[in-house]
Amino acid sequence: MSQIPDLECRAISKNFDDFKAVKEVSFSVPQGTFFSILGPSGCGKTTLLRMIAGFQKPTSGDLLIKGNSVLEVPPNKRPVSMVFQHLALFPMMNIGANVGFGLRQRGVNKTDIKQQVERVLERVGLGGVADRPVASLSGGQKQRVAIARCMVLEPDVLLLDEPLGALDLKLREHMKIELKQLQSEFNTTFVYITHDQSEALVMSDQIAVMNHGVFEQLGTAKELYYEPSTAFVAGFVGEANRFAATVESVNGTDVQMITDQGKALRGVDAGQGVQRGDTVDVFVRPEAVRLSRDAAQTGQLGNGGAGKVENILFNGANSQLILRDQTSDAQMNIAMPQTGEFRDLARGDVVTYGWEPQQTRVYRSAGGQHGL
């Protein structure tokens, strides 16, 4: 018998007058899953989260927690807790009072509150600080207090609305790891909202990419990165070179194309059923492209050519090279190899580059900006 999911949305929709913010979204989240909803501003992800929390009522559809519909259950009675972007800690209360606030609202006696608060603070790495003022904490510690305040209530689902958005870059990188560890420690289902692909990829067991009120794709981080099912997902998740092209021929999933600037390419149909004459969007990851000083080494790969170094974006292991193709005058973004072989490259140098057709995903044209 399959386990009942902690959270299930069935064709959930939300309309604001004539605007459809969320359009018949369906998904389920198994117990103990770190589930992220990733998408740009205005895609509907926060509206969806607020419906799960009970702050907004769906226009249609059903929402179940542990198999029970909660559409008519008010927010304070739902077995969920929520961490907001700006945390909403009470500055006039000490840490212990902040964490125990929900328990006091439930009428739990003082002795039990103290024990439960101490226990949950220990689990988030803040044991012995209950009497300290909130103002004495660092940004990361405040984040853990906000989580402790939710987890002490033992929710079935913890909702997190872009909780790292207000932190500086270094602390945000640190907290990504901490949040994943805390989720594993508590084994509680997390539903996490973000527009930051790095946050979603690093922390999540499952990710839903949302756009214009619908889920474009739901899968693991690797599935979204290596096998994006739509052009939007291919362009939104991770970095990619994007080309506009016209299909010359199709043999199974093998597609031969000519870009708008006249360059021949080969790629793989990403389940779109493209046909000869179609205009298509073509994507290749920067790390899939190989560099060489010898044209023979890259000439057999199926795609590529020669390019002049236009810029070098040094960022340690994530350094990138900007090339200008010599035949099409198009720009290519290429991940720098970490072997040190090309560390002496300079602007104006000419190198050859290439990548395999299997690394090239082809979609029916969705419009927008392109490269090659």
C-alpha cells in the first residue's frame, strides 16, 4: 500500500478577477521530501504557497494534507508552519519567547513550553541561548530561530517563502547547506519557494519549475538540468547558449539545422516532434563545449568552429570564456577547463571549440533572445 503524501494539490487554481495566477496545478509531496517551487517573479509560486498555508482560498481544486482536505480549515488550524522571507521575529521578545510563541497560543503549560523550546533549540544548534535577545543574533542564527519557532509546533509541512532572499551572498551559500541538513535532521516535509535556481538545485529532492501559473516540469535537479522538457526550463535552469535555427532534416531524434546566422548544427529533439522547416530554439550548456588549440581535436565533434577570445570572466572554478565565432560572428559562452591548459589565454587569441550533437537539445521556437 502506497504511503499517503504529506501534501497533495489537485487541479488548484487561483483567479484575481480576469487574471489567472495559478492554473489547475496538480502535484503531491511524499513525507520527508524537500520540495522546491522554482520560477521567476510573478509566475504564481507565492500565490500557490499562500493557498497551501490558508492565507488565500483557491478558486477551484482541492488541497489535502495527510490525505485530508483542508480547504475549509483556517490557517491557524492547519498542520503547517511558515517561514517568511523577512522572518518576522518579535524584537521585544527573547529567543526562547519567540520559539515558544505558538505553543503559548495553543495553551501549552509553561514547563512543557520550556522543555520543548530547549529541545528544538538544541536541534538547530542554538542550545543555551533561550534568554538572549533576538538582536544579538547573526543573520544565520535568526534564520535558525525562525525555523525552530515553526518546528516546535511539529507541523506536517513547513512552508518557506524565499527565506534566504534577505541574506548576503556568503551567508546565503552557507544557509543552503544548513537548511538541507536541518530538513534531514527533522525529517519534515519542506515546501520551498525561490526564484534562485542554485538554491533549488542544491537543496531539493524534487523541483517544480513554474511559469505563467503552471508547472513546466517537475523532477529531480539532475532531470531538470540535463533533460529539460521545455525551452523555458532549458533557459531558466542553469546557464546555456541559446541559438535560433531552422530544421534542415530529421532522422529519428537526430536533427540537422541551420542557425539564423548560417551555421550548421546537429542536435537532439527534446520530445517536441520537430519537422523539416520548423523554426527551433537550440540549447547547449557552457560546460559541454570543449576548447582546443588544434582544430583536428574539436573538428570531429559535430558542432563548433573557431572563435576569437572576446572576454574572460574569471570566477575561480566557475570561470567562463566569451568567444566570437569567426564564421557566424555569433557569441559563445564556454566554461573554462580546470586543467590549467588555457590559463594563459588572452583577449584576441583564436581557439577552436566544439561539442557533440548529444549535448544539443532542440525545441520548437518559443521566441526571445538568441545567440549563435
